[in-house]
Amino acid sequence: MKANVLKSKNKIVAFVFILIISITFAIVYFVVIRTPSAKKVFNDSINNVVELKASSESVGESFGTAVLVNKDGTLITNAHVVMYSRLGQLNTFEEYEIRFSDEEIYRAVELLKYDENLDLAVLKLDAEKLKLKPISIGDSSNLKHGQKVYAIGNAMNYGISITEGIISNPLIEISYEDVLRKVIQCDIVINEGNSGGALLNERGQLIGITTFRIKDNRGNTVYGLGFCVPVDSAIEYVIKAKR
């Protein structure tokens, strides 16, 4: 009788041990193995985050970033990337081109629409003969303080690169260039050329469009602090632009 009880207890202990090991393995798998590394996030994004060149004969060239959000060739960027100021007036450039990371030549794109207050613009690439893979769209409505994020863009016009940081504030209202904007505040390094680029979560999903940095009281750019348009607002604008 005692032997049977002992065997039953041993079976229970063995079962609990196996259960603990299984749960531990599952946690490691989902948290470590299934969570993409910065390298994987970057590699998955280099085909849908592109260099953007805007040019006009009168003012020359300007560079930024655009994000492919639909396989039909729809891209999104910042309005300030597709515009320039001259003699106190804002103008759009004459030509726009994008370049994928594995290409040497630029491809012409068309400016469909832009909104200065939202700081968003929609571009269109002729995708008839191309097999495009758009970026995976995430959700910006439930972001958390301290969540890890990545910024991918054409920093300093040196090509597509990646920086890593965290969300400082999931949604903040801030006045920038006399416009009150609802943006994501991030503790992350962005530079000239990152404008219009992608803010991604740990799964490599688009959660924002990089838009601006701020300056201190002396007029110096504050580095390590970036602001992004929430992806929900950006995609809503893209949908309206197609109507």
C-alpha cells in the first residue's frame, strides 16, 4: 500500500517537474526566440523603408525617408520632406524619387497629397511590374511607457540605418511650429534624413512615422528625444488620400 502511495507521489512530482520545464521553455520561446532581434527587425524592414529624394531646379535636392504601406506602391512620409520654404512661402518640390536599399538608381514617385498640420504626405510608386512587400502595420492605441522601439530611416542621407530606444510617452500634445500636435515621444536618436521614416515595435510593426525633434531655449537641437506621428493617424490619412 505504502509502495503504491510512494509511486503515485513520484508520478505527481515528475508531472509537476515536466510541467514547470514546459512552461519555462514556452516562456523562453515566446519572449526570447520569437521576439525579433534588432538585426531581424532591420533586415525585415530594408525592403519597405526607403530613401526619398525631393528636388527642384531652383533649390536643389533634399533627402528624407518614406515607408511603403501598401503593395500597390503607396508610401507615406512627412509633409515637410516634400516641401521647402522660400521667401516666406512653402512650396512643393518638382520631382520626387525613392531608392530601395539594394538598388543604386532612384525610382520616380508621384506626390498624391500632403497635410502641413499633420506633417504627413502620401506618395505613389508605379508598382505594375514590381513585387512589393509593404511594412507590417501595428497599433498605436495601446503603447506603453518604456516599450522598446526602433527608428529606421535615411539618417544623414547615408542610407537606411537603425537606432534603438524606448517610448517616453505613448501620446503627448506638444506645440511645434505653432501647431498643436498629438505625437509619440521617444527616447531615441534620430538625425537629419530620418524624417518620414519608420518607428517600429519589437515585432517589427509600424507604430509611428518619425517627424521632428525640438530645440532648447538657446535654439540647439535636443538629441536623444524624438517625436513621431502615431500610425493610426497616419493610416487614416492614407485611406482618406485614396478617396
